[in-house]
Amino acid sequence: MLATGATPIVIPVEGEQSALFSVNDLADYKQFRSHLTDKKHITILGDGLIGCEFANDLAAHGMAVTVVGLGKWPMERLIPQQLGSELQQALSGIGVEWKLENSIRSVQSLGGRYQLALQDGQYIETDLVLSAVGLRPNIALAQTAGLVTGRGIQTDLNHQSSDPAIYALGDCAEVDGEWAPYINPINQALPALVNSLLGKPTPASLKATPIIVKTPVLPLSILPGVGAGDWRVEQYGQELAAGFYDEAGNLTGFALLGATLQSQRNQWLEKITLNKTAA
């Protein structure tokens, strides 16, 4: 059983590449936290889920935070623009500054701090740089073993790879064409996987589970849509709900932005289940 995990993607920059911290496990996090003492300004490279969570946490603890990212809005790959803009505004309200559609070109030491040159010519002075641009599945061992790989180690819904004697689980696995580096899919797959490894083949019972984004300034939960489609956004008072519909008009994902709407996650999941049953 392969559980080789994933490695943070490293964006090459000119100058002091070693100045960029990445956090992918508890040891990384402890090291990062140890360097925060007496720091006043943190720059986060990456405007996705992890970047937004760190921005909320650091800003809430009184630090000045600048987020540099390629997206037109935060979490562009996961949520539609209307929700992303609201999240951006909420994080701005606690002191987060945004440099979107941008990236870091170089990092240079500057009197105990760092000077960052951005791709658009702007400069930022900062105390620490956190790189949060995503993960790359560790598939080298699987490739050496001759397994079929794509973004990750390709498996069926039971986490069985192209070699029936080898299974893959976690951040390294691409399950039934989807790469989902989140804890809930792993927990759901474990009971059946343990039985299969003990010689009692058991189909995995995988249920759609929303991602709970840790941005308490504006609660957000997401069930990523599948395949091609489009978002349809509805407003509920001051909060926003978005459904992702495939090309046949079936609901395959959703995003709920706002504290009150979080209580409706199960209702949205039921809609998706009904669609699958009808199909």
C-alpha cells in the first residue's frame, strides 16, 4: 500500500530561494511558527485555500499580511468570482493586502528583512515569506514500479492501482480520475481498504464531503464540481450560495459563503445525491 504523500510545489525565484517557507506537516509548521517571533509583516505566495487560511490566521493575530497570487480573485479554482470577491473583502477587513494576477520575481535580503520584486514591477518589504502554491503528489516510486500515473497514482474507487496487488491512499492517489488531497476521503476509504489488504476485498463507500475552509472571518464550505460546467450564484440576505452545474444541467458541486448557510450543507448534498440517483 503506497501512501507516499505530496510535496509542496516550489516556485523558482531569483535571489534567496531559501527565504521561502513551505508548510506541509507538523514539523514544518513548528519551524514556521518559531520564525514568527518579533515579525510584523508576512507575505504569502498563493491565493488558494491554504493561502487564505493562513492569511486569516496570521491577520487575526495582529500581523500585517500581503497575499500574492496568480488568480483574479482568491480561490479562483474552487469558487466563482462573486464569492471570491466577498472573501477577499472580508479578509481585507482584518488587514490582508492583495497583489493578485501577480507573482514574486526575486527575493533579496534588506537589513534583516526581505525585499520582494513582483512580476508587475512592484516591491514589497517583508519579514517572512510563506509559499502556499499547492502540492505535487509523490509518484516517483509508483512510476519506478511501472504503475499507471497521471497527476497522482491512478486507482479505482477501491484505491486499487493498475497492479491489483498495490493500493494507493492519500495525497499521492488520483482516485477514479480525481485528486482530492483532503482528510475526509482518506478516512472514508480506510475501513474498506484495511479489509482488502487483509484479503477480504471490500468496495469502498465514498460519500461526497464538503471541504470546510478555515476562514472564520467569513465561513466557507466547498464541494468541488466535477468536469466542465458553470456556477450559478444565489443570494440569501448577506450570504451567497453557488451551485456548480455540469453541461447536462446536473448539480455536481457547491460553495456556501456565510455563517448561516453552513447549516445547509446537508441539504445541498442531498440535492447532489438525488441527481446521481436519477441518473
